[in-house]
Amino acid sequence: IYTGLELEVGWLPLLIRGARNPAVAVGAMGHLNAATADLPILEKPEGPVDRSMGDVHPEGNPHYLLDPRNGPRVAGLIAGRLARLDPDNASVYADHLESYTAELGSRIALWERRTEHLRGRAIVTYHAQWEHLMHWLGIDIVESVETKPGIPASPRHVASLVSRMRKEDIGILVCANYLDPRAAQQVAVRAGAVHLVLPVSPGGEVDTDDYIDLFEHLITRLVESFGDRAP
């Protein structure tokens, strides 16, 4: 099972070929692209895409699981495939899917109430990977430190971004915790902003063992970081 939208294009095809396992080959029942679920994908490029544009994904932003509303869609896809592989236990997968979807739905409603006051607020990100999360929460990503995904920013862009953050009182810069924090930290310090370092998947922090834990962590950290800062 993999995310898809070419997120793993640099290594997964080679790994699958090297495995020489027909059960997980492309087209086999043991090969599941999670992006084939019915998902609303953001940032689908218009026109041709090439490497000069940076790390742009031709099929859209692959970080769709950072919108928890997509979780049940992917879970349903997985449960359906498991039922086909193991039909004797199809009812078990269906029951677990139903209970998980219900639990996640109740948590989503709670998280939306907790963050209602953040709708319309503005942040800066380091890399283009938070769009699905912020779109769900109604938080505006006004700019990224990277001018092109995966390509370090020029000094001119950094200076312009710092000036804009100060002028517009944009007080939070979000960065994934697996990236080198130094560039983002320098921008945040110069702009007088909070450098908010977040995990992007379960297991990324000690208290994020599963998908629901991940969002509990993300929501808590966002609410804490905005604090009493005026809109």
C-alpha cells in the first residue's frame, strides 16, 4: 500500500522490481495505490511539468492524507481490497471500517470546533506539503520559503518573505520535522515568528502512534502556536 501521486516515484518502482515478487507487482491484488480512492486532490498542475519547476507532482499534491476527511476514503479502499484477498473475513473488515469511520468522524467534528477560530488566519510554510491540512482548517498559506518545491530559496526571496511576514504580522512558519530545520528557523527568527515543526505521518513524534493521534498532535500544536496572537 502506498500513497501514490508519484510521491514514491524515486524509489518504489525499483524496490518492487527488485523484490521479484509477483504478488506485489503492478496490477496484482497485493499492490494498492491509495490515491485510487475517490479523493479531492489539490494543486493539480495545468500543462506540462518538468524538473525545472522543482519537485512538482504531475497528478497533484500527494499529501492528501493530511486532510483527515480523506482517511475514511482510503480506509474503505484498503478494507475492500482486504476483503477480496481474504473473503472469509470480509465481514470483519467491513465492521472495523464502520467503527473506525465513525470514530474518525466524531474526532473530525471535534477538531473543527477546536480550530474554528483559526479560519482565515495566515501562515507561511517551508515546503509545499501542508496544503491539504490548511485547506481543511481554512488557514491561508500565503507563501513558502521554497520558491519551487524542493529547491532552496534565494537570499532575495528570503528577504522579501521576511519583510512580508513582518508587514502582515504573519507569525507562524510551519516546517516538517524530517527536514533540516536551519533554513526555516533562520527565516522565523528574522521575521519574529514561531517556527512550528510538525510531523507529517503517524510515528513522526512519540505521541503519534496512529492516524487519529497524528491529528490530535497537529491540532493541539496549531492551536497552541496561534495562542492569543491577534488575527
